[in-house]
Amino acid sequence: MRWLLQILEITRIGLTTIPQRMGSVLVIVVGIAGVVGVFVALLAMGEGFQSVLAKAGRLDESIVLRKGANAEMNSGLSRDEAVLITQAPGILKNAGNQPIASAEVVVVANLPKKTTGTDANVEIRGVGPLVWELRPNAQMIEGRRFELGKRELVAGKGAQSEFANLSIGSTIKLGQQDWQVVGTFVTGDAHESELWGDAEVVQGAYNRNGYQSVTLKLTDVNAFDTVKAALSTDPRLTVDVQRTRDYYATQSEDLTRLIRILGVAIASIMAIGAVFGALNTMYTAVATRAREIATLRAIGFAGLPVVIAIMLEAALLALLGGLIGVAVSWFLFDKYTVSTLGSNFSQVVFAFQVSPQLILNGLTWALVIGLVGGLIPAIAAARLPVTAALRENA
């Protein structure tokens, strides 16, 4: 209890002297705010990208690709194979006794971006007639659904916000043909970055004879093994079967990992500078308070409370910087919408996500930097000879 009171008293005295050394204190606060701000912002990008893809997958859905294909663009399934796939056991059927499935064609087209006017890749997904039952989260918010057999498209809200000429009634050229945009839909996931149309018409426009994938609605989450066993052992098929949850999680892994590596690397380099700033600041604080610390030691304050108090002061300043950095990142980047290339070489629109876990990680970085930066000056202060310090500052 005696040491605790000493720690609190030394810390209180140190904090009251901050206005006299504001310049050096700002070195810690601003430096660490910069480190934490950059760290949180970069990782928020990875969180947002991973989240928007993860939401596209479900445990009660399966996606079937050609064996060995790691993405839809690398896959190819014939019409006969698509029919066989939809006849597997374990697939949910609708009121008309039709298996709820969608054999899909995935192609990439160039459209001008709203922000720059330069062309970028947008994903065109030709879907089956039961896609709205397969993906009930897909809801029209403006206009209407495309009609089967017509060159009509519905635009995801994300694609519409990113690319020009996708408003309802607009006409765009795809596969040397004119297509009309007739509606806008939302899904809350990566499919919002796409344009949807009738699979058969998209096939004709791009001279395709087959599909890239077939997505299936399972009778329940436990039916996956039944579907996979049936399709994997059918000698007429050479396919891989995955839950859509696993498939889309895999699609986000590489970019998310790269963003995290870059975020940690950049923040680490900046953190080294922040540590040296904290060292310099705390050494300055110790030097200017040498007589005060010596007086406290002379009247009975122990060395360990001095060490802890100075480290606590550094940690509090670092925490302040961390809170500022987190607040700036949250204010500037949370829900900030951007786009990047996805696994199908098309733009995926997503929003940064400053999650509670990222905030906690950022504040942890701040505290570690502050404690490391305050440790050596704290030990130096505790070892300061009392008589020498009193004479030097007399």
C-alpha cells in the first residue's frame, strides 16, 4: 500500500508538470497517434474486404467448380454436367419440385469508373431463373428484375456506385450487343459489385457453351456431405464441391494476408520512430525533474515506485496518442467505400471496417510503445544518485 501511494504521488506530480514540457510531450502523443492511425486504417481495409466476401457465403449452400479450379474464372462446366449436378441428393426443392440451384456464367467487361473515367473490370454474372430463391437476400431496391431471354441487366448497388452508365434505363454494350439496365439490387455482400442477367443470354453474347459454376441450396447444413459424396463419386463428373462460406473465405485470404503484412510492417517501422521519440521525451522529463526525484528519494520514496510511475506516465501519454489515432481512423475511414480487384479480376466494392478488435489492437500497440519508450528512462531515474542530483540542480 505504501508503494502504491508513492507511485500515485509521483505520477500525479509528473502529470502536473506536463504543461511546462508540452513540446516534448506532443512528440509522444502525435507520434503514437500516427502509428496507431495508420495501423488501424490499413487493417480496417483488410477487415472490410474479408467481411464483404465472407457474407456472400452460407453453410447451407454449395458451389461446384471444375476439379482443380480455385476460382470461378478458372472453372468450366458443360451443360450436361450442370444438369447432373442439380440432380444430386440433398438439394432443396421449391414448391414446383424444382431443385433450387443456379448454373452461372461469369465474364468480365470494361466499364468507365465514375471517379476517374478510366475503364475497369466489372463482373457480369449470368444466373439461372431460380437465383432469387437461391439468394433470398438479393432484393430489388429500384426498377425491376431482368426478364428471361432478354438482353437486360440488374446492377448491384456497389457496382452502380462505382461505375458510370449503370443507372436504370441506361444502355451499355457487352459482347458487341446493347444491354439495358432495368433495376438495382442489394445483397449486403460481394454480389453487390456485379451485374446480373439471364445466363442463357450471357452465354450467347460471349459465345459460351457452358458455365463456370453451379450453386446449390442444401436441404440443411448437414446435407453438404451427402451432396459432396454424390458428386465426387459420380464417374461422369470431375468436380470440386465446397460450401459457399468456405469458398468465399478462401477468395479473400491472399489479399487480406497481404494487407495485414503491409499494415504490421509499416506500423512497426513507424513504431520504432515513436519509441525513440518516447525515449527522448521521457529522458528529458527525467532530466528536468532530477532534483524533484532526488528529493523524493531523500525523504524515503523507494526506487521501484519511481520506475513504475515514470513508465505509467509514458503509458498514459501513449494511450492518449492511441485514442487520438483510433478516433481519427474511425472518423475518416470507418464505412469508407473503395474497390479493388477480386479473385475473378473484377472490381469488388467494399467498405473499411474499424472493428472493436482493431481498436483494441491499436491501443495495445500504443501501450507497448509507451512502456518500451519509458522503461530505460525510468530505470535511469531510479538509479540517479541522490546527492549528485541535488548538487547538480541546486
